[in-house]
Amino acid sequence: MSSFFSVNNNAQAQSILQNLDNVQNNINSEYSALSTGNSINSAADNPAGYSIAQQMTSQVNGLNQATQNAQNGISMIQTATGAMNQIETIMQTMSSLATEASTAGMSFSDRANLQLEMNSLAQQINSTTNQTQYNGINLLSGQFAASGASGTQNLTVQAGADQSQTLSFNIAATDVVSLGVAGTSAAGGSVAQASLANAGSSSTNGAALSSVSSPTTLLTGSNAVYFGANTLFQAGQQFQIVVTANLSGTSTLATVTSETLQLQTLSGNDIGAAFTITPGSSGTVTLGDPSTGAELSVNLSTQPTTGTVSSTGTGTYTGIISFAAPTSGTSAPVAGNQYNNWTASANVFGLNIMNQASAQQAITTLHNAINELSSEQAQLGAVQDRLNYTVSNLQNSSENLQNAKSTITNTNMAAEYTQFSQNQILDQVGQSMLAQADQQPASILKLLQ
């Protein structure tokens, strides 16, 4: 082999330098692989592996977020069912009150006091309904009920990494209207004189009042009976007013010496004390029991001052006026809806237990409501179980996918370090050889000496 000496070109040095550059590039890649623990740190390291790894990373991130979503869904359901447990306990107490009011031997005052407690419990149910929120969203006011009412919607949990992997459910409304355990206050309602009924009259010693053809004429106006804003009475409740007038004088001209009005239930139980009226007076008076709010107002016509008796002496006139609290013109409670920001009425009444028949009916109504709420809790419990299983599956899938990704992207530290050591040696050898190759052109000087 002949030797070729050239000053302008050093092929050996250039070849060594090129190999040294390749070794340095390999060392730099190995530095990155060893320091990060990843064999793929850019697309240039392994284009196909990089693409697969990125897809797996996206799926793992989706699975991890879906796990968090499912756990949030579990927390939401636990919030709702915890409040439902409280409401169910309240309804159990209401059922006990209705049972107590259903027995004989109770005065109206006793039942009115039970009604006050029933109303308070109904208000607490709505308060719990309105206050049960998750992240500022009312859960129990009907917004997520399956009723199909305007503005309602499903609760949907994104329980997977893909678009279609969702779980939807509903939460029923728990206010007293939706549960069917609300009463309707008679507040604001009125009964016209023409709608009053004559329930009969009687007398002793033939006593009669002048110009009184019917007891109903003792009241007057379109609001002959009026239920005030704070009345305990409920719409549809039936009453009677017993008018008692005492007369004294001759048979043709007797004087009304006293008159009383006694408010009663239709069955004849007194509501509060009798109200004494001055003969010849008129205007508005309040009848009932002020201690419980079981009151109403009546508009009196001018009360008679004279009448007749069968013979000279005294006599008593008794007349009975019957009526029912109106079912229209009153302020009915409302459930949550899109127009009231999903907030149920705060001032509500419980079921009517102010008479034995109504109290007995309330027992059945409350039992049905308790069963309905228990069924709703069971359905939510089933959804919670599904979410618990979903969380376990998502965590398992995420773990397995991360393991699969690691086989593609993780550095084999032993093999990589062995290769790193080899390249370090090659780098040192290459530098030594490059130094010798750089000295080769200097030998030409010897030919010129």
C-alpha cells in the first residue's frame, strides 16, 4: 500500500472526528436517558415509541381525572342521601304526631299544639332541602329530578377517558310539596255572607231575634269570614259559629241582654273561648284561640237589640252558622323550580291534624312519603355502588396502562450504563487518535529538510 501525504487534506483526522461526533451524540442521549430515567425524551429518540407513549399518557391522564370525577360523584350522592336521612327522621316524627292526634279524647287545643309542631317540622324539611348543596348547587330542590318538569336535568358523571363513558342519574326533590306532605294555609282566604250555611237554630221560651230570618244574616259582606296572615287554619277546614243571645222582657218586646259567638269545629269542639258582643254593635271581631294562632275574623252586621219571647220572662236564642275555609285565594306552598332559583317555600304548613279524620289520613300520607323517600335513597345507593366499582376499575386500568407505558419509555439502567461506559471509553480513545492524526501532516517537514 502506498502512502499519500497531503497538507491540504487529512482524511484520517476527518474520519476520526466524524466517529467522535457520533460517540458524543450517543453520550449526550445516554446522559438524558440516565438522568431522567426515560429512554424516550423526544420524538427523535424513538418516533414510533414517542407517538405510542403520548397516546398512553393521554389515556392515563383521562383515567386519573375520571377517577376523581367518580369520587366527586360519590361525595355528591353522600351529601344528598345524608340530608335525605335527616328528612326521613323528621317525617317519622311527623307520623308519630299524626298518630297521637288520631286518637279520641283530645281537645282542639291539644291538636292545635300538635299542628304547630307539625308545621315547624315541615318548615325544617324545606330548610334542609334548600340548604343541601354541593359546590353551591342545590341537590334536593328538584333541579335534578326525573319528573321532566321545565328546567330539570340529569346529573352526568364523566366516568371514563372517552366521550361516551358517562354515568347519569337523578335526585328527587325532597320539599314537602314534592313529597306530598304539605298542608295549605287558609291565610288570605275569605268567605262571603252568601256562602255561609244556616246549620239550624233553637230557642228556649220561644226566644227570637228581631229581623233575623237566618243566623247567617248576623254576618255581612264579601269577607264575612276572613282568615288572617298568621292563622293556623288550613284550606278546606270546616267550622261553625254558635250564636247565643239571651233575651228578657214581654212576649212582644224583649230586650237582648247579652250575646256571644263561639267558634267550633264542625263536630262541635270549642276553639278558644266565646266572644261577648254588645247588642247593637257591628264591625270586625276575632274568634278562636290566640295562644295557638287558631283564629279567624268575622264581619258583623248590626246586631239586634230586641226580640220576642213566648211569654213574659227570659229566653235564649241559639243559631249555628257553618262554613269551610276556602281552597282558593290562599297562598299555596311551592316546590323549587327554575323561576324561583330552585328554592322551595320557607313558610309552609304540615299536613292537617287538627281533627281526628284528617290526622288519620295524614298517617297514611306520611307512610307513603317515607316509603317513596326510602326508595329514592335505595336508587342513589345503587348508583353510589356503581361509582365505587367504577373507581376501582379506573384505578386498575390506569395502573396497568402506566406499567405498559413504562416498558416503552423507561430506561434499562444496567444496559444503558454499560453502553454509556463503552461510549466514554470510545470518546477517550477517539480523542487520543484524533491528536495523533492531527500530527501526521507535520511529517511532511522531514521531507523538506
